[in-house]
Amino acid sequence: MLERYGHGGDLLTAAELFGHSPDLFLDYSSNMNPMGPPTCVQRIFSERWMEVVRYPDPATRVLRKKIAAYYRIPEESILVGNGAAELIDLVVRITQPATVAVTAPSFVEYSDNALRVGASLHYIPLKAEHSFDVQAEDLSHALYKADLTMLGHPNNPTGRLIPDVLMDMLQTAKGTVMLDEAFIDFLENEEQVSMIQRAPSMKKLIVIRSMTKFFAIPGIRLGFVVAHPDIILQMRNLQVHWSVNHFSQLIGAAALDDAQYISDTKKRVSTERQWFYEQLSSIGLDVIQSAVNYLLVRLPKQVPFHVPEMQEKLGQMKILIRDASRFPGLDERYFRLAVRLREDNETVARALKHIIQP
């Protein structure tokens, strides 16, 4: 099983399973910016490597100031963390919920962290017949019942945003609402759909952001949370000292200055996503329309095998996909694909056509 540790992007496991060097795989199992990291990453490592002898700034002051200016939010409402995963863990630890509401399907870290503190799970069902959009009645019931509601905006693995008509409903929650906006910066209309600027003034809303995905830097782990200053203080008091290393802080601050890279990424991903969606649909796959840089795909009923078998075949062809049956609410006909650049997307589309239309 490729998802041995519960996530995509595990190239060492892929090498063990399929007998190829990790460098030879086309990795469609994790969702990073297909353009690769901005040029500042190489520059910082090559010019400032001797700064490894320094401790990181424990307050991440330069990066918080840069985030505050970029998003026009108060510095005291920002906490930088070792990727979104650390911040999700901190949210659960400060709320200590008895009941946690999550959508099914959704990112596995939500339910995993809830179970670690002994919380019971309340699932908000997402159905194919509704294009995997949250339904008002289901969301209302969850917000009334749960001490903590954790929602992807957009959701992983479906790529769907919370509908605009439901966003005001979040203010009616009995408990805390955590919005995971880890992929929202891929949207060209990011500012219109994000809740990041509203979070500092709302005592029950916490917005998680990842810099890992958009800037293609999963190896250094970087994310931040935006919330009311009282919430930020609670999270900071539980955070491990120096959890954000020196180079992560340097890269995060420099990356936000690269306006051309940011603009090019948004346009390129939007174009490639639509092209890839059309190609996959044309070969008979059921593809869910996504807002971001990945697509949830379903094998049609007439295909005489399930995703684990197809994952094995593609792995032998040096292509990795995410088996989505590990997400609650999905079966073995679902898989997730990253959106990469045209040449790679053409390769994967041809491989899938070869497998499902032999």
C-alpha cells in the first residue's frame, strides 16, 4: 500500500514497492505547486547556509510582519508553525473538544488529531450527487452539536469550496470553527473567498494556512494560523520552542515578495486544471470539478478493477496516484490526482487511457 503512513508523496515507500529510484517517479499523489519553488529558495540556501549556526527567531518576527502586511491583518493575530499539521494539532489541544465535526471525506489529520484527545467524531456527509458540496442542513446540525468543527476550504480531497451562501452560518457555531485554507492561495480570486481577514475579529473562527503547497517547499514545513489574539496566545503557549527553523522563516518572508511567481502560478494552475479535467473526462473517467491544484476522480462502473490495482499498474509505470478510498466516505473507485504541467499531465492522461481502455 502506497499510503503506508496515511499521506501521499511518500517516495521511499514507492521505491520499495515498485523497485524504481525515488527520483524517477511522476508524483501525482501529493499536491504541490507544479512550477517548483521560487528562485529565492536556492538563493537563500546557497548564500546564507552558514546561518545554520544561529538559533531561529522564537517569535518569527520578520515573517509574521511580512504575512501581516501581505494579507493586511494584525501581527498579533498570526502564529507561524511547522506546517499546517502542527497548527491543526495546536487547535485541538487548546479547544480540548468532546465532539469534533469533520466532513467525510476530508483531510485525515482532522480526525486523527480529534481521536488523539479522546473526542468523538461527527461526520458531515459529502455526496457525489451534490458534487461533494456541504449541504446547509448537515452543516447547521454539526455546528449546533460540535465543540470543534474542522472544515477544508477548499476541501481535500474534493477540491470544493464551502458555498458562499453557507459562510455566514459559521458564526452560529456552538463551539470553535477551524477553516483549513491550505490550498486557497491557488485561486485567482483568493481574496474574495478567503476568511483570513475576518478571523482576527471573530473569537470562534481559526483559519489555517499552509505555505508548503503553494511555494512547493514541503521539505522545510511552513504554515501559519490567523485568529483572535486571545486564541493565538493560547496556541503560542502550547507550541514547542523553535518549531519553525531559521531557513523556513527566511524563505517564507522572501517568497511573499515574489509577485511574478505568485501571479504565474495562479494562472498556470487554473489553465492546466481545466485542460486536465477535460482530458480525463474524455477518456471516460468521472472527474469532480475542483477549485485548486488537484482532482478527485472516480472509475466508472464498467471498469473491471478498483483503484488499488490501478495504482499498482501505474506504479510500475513510474506514476504515483493517491488511493482516495482511505478518506472516509469514499470507496475503492476513487483516486486523487495532482495538477502538474502540461507534459506530465499528458503522460498521465495517456497512461490512464491505456489502462482503462486497453
